[in-house]
Amino acid sequence: MKYPSIAALAIIAVFLLFNGVVFFTTSSETAQLLVLLSSLAFFGLLLIGVKKRHEQNS
């Protein structure tokens, strides 16, 4: 598959929506920090997966 599936894009969109809602509606700095760290971890894993798939396809 050359492009990500609709399900994968939906999962990413829901994750970003949830993190955005938590980040902008909470007044707790700890919760905001946890949301930022989870977002960074998520995108890090996403980039690793994309890199591995790219290596397998080439």
C-alpha cells in the first residue's frame, strides 16, 4: 500500500483531537505536559514505522 488507510488516518485524527481538547481545556500543567509527551512519543513511533515500511518497500 502506497498511502495510509482511512482507518489509520481516523485513529491519528481522534488521537490529535483528544490531545487538543485535553491540552486546551485543562488548567493542570502536569496534564498538559503528559499530553505533550504522549504526542511526541506517538509521532516518534509513527515516524519509526514509516521509516521501517519505507526500507521494506525499497
